Amino acid sequence: MKIVTVVGARPQFVKAATVSAAIALQRKQGADLEEVLVHTGQHYDPNMSQVFFDQLEVPRPKYNLAVGSGSHGAMTGKMLGAVEQIIVEEAPDWLLVYGDTNSTLAGALAAAKLHVPVCHVEAGLRSFDKRMPEEVNRILTDHVSELLLCPTRAAVSNLKNEGVTRGVHHVGDVMYDAALMFTKVADAPEVVLGRYGLEPKGFRLATVHRAENTDDPARLEGIVSALASLAEPRCPILLPLHPRTRATLKSGGLLELAERNPALRLVEPVPFLDMIVLEKQAQLILTDSGGVQKEAYFHGVPCVTLREDTEWVETIAAGWNQLVGADRVRIEAAVLAAAPGRPIDEYGSGDAAAKVVALLQSKDG
Ligand code: UD1
């Protein structure tokens, strides 16, 4: 059985690493499985892309489409044409995609048009906000997929509400697999913390990259001013900056505000193996990323989410996560109120990737 996997953005390299490892294990045990990896090139800066392949042992992509940045339509369109050609050439049994990026949609659409079945890992997640490009990508991808592999029960029920029940399975979260798998191989905490000049549990960690925050000057200012006022010498805030965020801080005149307080430490995007250690060692995480909200929970760290909605509703229900948007006062109040919550039982036990591969095999032919 041949699987063509399409990835392109930072979190997809991590998710694909878990499933690629499960495929490799099956192959070692004699299964007839081949995976061909396609990197769309949506993320192309070395520390947004190459470092993940170097560290996570994801198989090297056979194809790199190098689409780079562009408007959503231009980017998705370029990928669509290129993935189509690859599918024709490779004639796979499955097309595998992850999450909700433009690379996900392009891969799924190209395959569906060629009648190649699509397997969507992280199916069913919804923010119910169609202004988010990711929400459009998710809905469309789910509706052309044959195998919809959900990380949570809420995701299964979202699909049911849209009339999608065939091929839907709750397999757990491959990001939980990744957290377990890579914690084992990450450097020791003191080594990682030493690289950033931080103390165990002596700092907060923040990430901001969503278009809804970076492309709205009022929201970005609310977030940056909250971070600048919360950071203090005895508990600094580490803020690894996505290139998009750095660019909009600069063009919006906010970089100065961010740099005024030296306890707010702006650094380049960090490799995933450092990130999981930083997450685990942080006192608190502030983020607008989906993955980081959950990783906070995996590592037992309370989270403040800088968005109006979340796809990971169970983190809120269990008390680990607070949704506060981009308002400075709300962010500051949530940081004071943050505390650990109750266990969540739906992300699986680190076996989500194995279930993904088993389902792909069971549907073969
Ligand atoms: C994309 C996903 C988002 C995901 C994120 C993970 C979509 C619609 N969004 O967002 O869901 O959470 O990846 O990180 O697919 N840039 C660089 N170098 C890079 C990559 C991006 O400079 O390697 C800059 C470019 O100016 C680019 C901008 O960042 O235009 C945005 O990149 P893009 O890939 O469009 O979306 P992300 O914000 O990374």
C-alpha cells in the first residue's frame, strides 16, 4: 500500500513524525507499506522547517514544492497543481493530510478530484469562526475525506452535526504521541534552559502568530502591552517570534513597545525539541496556537489562550485553559487566576499514530 503524505507547516512536521514512525514500525514487522512525503514549502525559513526534519527523523521529503509565501488563493492554487501531478505520478492508495493549513486543503482537494481517498488526521475540529482561514480549510478537507480521524469526542460530534458519520473514528491526539515520543529525546532541562538563560519554573512562555491577532493592530497591541507589563526580572516572558509576528510588530511600530521591557525576551522561533522542554518548565503559557494549548496540558502547565474561541474545548472544561482574547486587562486577570485543572481522558495514551496506521491498513482495497 502506498501513502502520499502532504505537509508544509511547522506543526505538520511534528504530527507526521509520529505517523511516519508508526508506518516504519509496521514495515519492519513485514507490512507492505510505502510512504512518499511531499513538503509544499509553505514554511521555508530553516528554523520553521529544516530543523524539524533534522531533529524529528521525519523521512526526507521526496518532493519539495517550494511554494513559499503568498495570498491564500495563490499559495493554495500553486500547491493544488503541483500535488495533482505528484498524485498522478505516484498513484497512491491514500493521500494523508494533517490539521488545517493551506497545505492540508490543497492536498485533500487534489486527491479528491483524482478519486484518491483522503485520510484527514485531526478531523472534526471547529472554531465556528469562518473568518479564520484554518476553519475553511478544516471544513472543506473533512467534507472530501474518506477517513476522518478525530483527536477528541467534540470533534466526532462536530462532524455528526454536519451530517458526516461514515469513516469517522476517535483515535486520540497524535500531538500527545509527539509529546511523549520527543520528551524522551529532548536535551536535559538544564541544558535547554541554559540556552535561553532561564530557571526551572522561573519564567512564562508566550507564542503569537494567528492572523486574527497579527493582522489586527489593536489586538496585537493589547497582547504586546499585556506581555510587556507582565514580564518582570524574577519571572521573565520568553516570546519566540514567528516571522509573520516579527514583521507585523515592526511595521505596526510595536517592536519598540515589546523591546522596552528587557524581561520580555524576544527570540527566533525555537526548535520543537527545545519547545517541549520550555513548555514543561514554564510557570504558565500564553498562546494563540492550537497545538501549544494542548501541549501546555500535556506538560501540566496552565494556559491562557489569546483568542476568542478554541477547537480544544475540553482543555477549558477541565480548567487548564482560559480563553481571554487580546484585551490587556483580561489577559492580566487570567494570568493571576491560572491554576492546574482536572485530567482529560480523550487524547489517548500515546497510541493515536498506531491507530491511524491500523485504520489505513484496514481500509486498504
Ligand atoms: C500556518 C497555518 C496555521 C498554523 C501555522 C503553524 C494556514 C492558513 N495557517 O500559519 O494554521 O498554525 O502555519 O505555524 O495555513 N513566513 C516566513 N517564513 C516561513 C513561513 C512563513 O517568513 O517559513 C511568513 C511569511 O511572511 C508568510 C507569513 O509568515 O507570509 C505567514 O505564513 P503562512 O504560511 O501563510 O501562515 P502561518 O501564519 O505560518
